[in-house]
Amino acid sequence: MGRDAWRADTMRALERMAALPDGDTERAALRDAVIREHMGYARGIALRYGRRGGPAEDLVQVAYLGLVKAVDHFDPARGVGFLAYATPTIVGEIRRYYRDATWDVHVARGLRELAVAVHGAADELTARLGRQPTLAELAAHLEVEHDEVVEALDASSAYTAASLDGPCSADGSSELGELLGHTDPGFDAVVDHEVLKAQVAALPERDKRILLLRFFRGRTLAQIGAELDVSPMQVSRLLARILARLRQGFDLREEPRR
């Protein structure tokens, strides 16, 4: 069957559908037939758009959805050919899919739409000017502010996200995740050191002396007591009080986080 005959058969089927009520078995059969006859056409549109990225089979299903909508909403009385109506309907469905469902990172809808418009304008102006347009030219073409174009271009980077399991070397021996830094436990040690330093500086001189003798010079409680002229039991109590005061400083540091 030639293309003209195929189109004529399609129009006759659609005109017959329009004359039948919803729920009529003949209408349902005609609808299914028209959809099946045009699935190859819808698939072809989807595969052309698939070059932009995104799972090809997902695009095909989206195109089929657009085809079904076209069949259901087509009005033969308007005098427009079915393919002339179905094509923009299918393409519009695919574009909505790209706009709403294929961004790896959530971006506000308005910004997504502007990002798509910016890239479309860039292609149009490049063809017209023979060079890449400037940001000012893009803003003027879209009638938006310069900063909005910059924000839209930044948002475009959220369209796809690199996998941490993806190779990042020519021989594929390294993965991106291996190059990402991790929290250095030494950072906490630095913070603790600074807190402790301030706490010790605020201690009375005798308390500082006890800490020095006990923890830096390795003296026993008896040796410290002899040097300070107190009993080992008193040294033990003094040391417990000093350590409790130092711990209190760390507790206060944690207080805002609770």
C-alpha cells in the first residue's frame, strides 16, 4: 500500500471513529488498528530524539503515549491530516519527558524550562550568526535577564550526574569514587586540642602543675604529693576535680549541637 493510500485509510478509520459513540466495540477496534499502524512512525520519532540522551526504550514508550493521545483527540472535521496533528503531539510528549523526568538532580520546573529554551536559542543563534552567541545575545533573544541565562546554564549541569563507579582514567583502572576525599579524623583532633588548650590555660597554676607532673613527666601520685606537700589521696581528688572541669569544657562545646 502506498503512502497516500495508507493516509486515506487512516482518515477513513478516524472519521468512522468520530461518528461512533464511546464504548462502541467497532470504535475500539478502529482505535487499536490506527494505533498499531502508526507505532513504527512514533518509534522512529523517539529514536531520533534518543540521540539527545536518555534510555531509548523509555522514549519509545513516551512516544507511544503521545500517539495514543493523538488518536484519542484527533478531530477529522478540522481538515488537518492525522500525521500533521500526531507529530507535534508525540514530539511534545517527548519534550515533556526530557523536561520533567530525565534530570538526575531536582531542579525547579521554571529553571528547567529556561535551560531547555537557552540551549534551543543557542542552536538557533549559532546557525544564524555562524558562531556561538554571547550570554547577552541569548538573554536578548529570550527576553530575560543576563543572570537568568547564567543560572539556567548552571542548572543544565544537573541534567546528568557522573556515576561514582565510572572510570576516570584512560585504562579504566580507577573509579571516580576512589578520588573523592573522606572526612579526616585528624580534624576532630585539632578541634579537641584547641578546646583543651583553652581549658588548661584557664586552670590555676597548681592544677596545671599537677597535670604536667602526672601526664607529661609520668610522676606517681605519691611523688606529686611529696612535691606539693599533700597526701597521695589529696592528689587523686585534685586530679579528679581537674579532669572533671576539663570534661565540662567539652560538654559545653557539644551543647549547641543537641
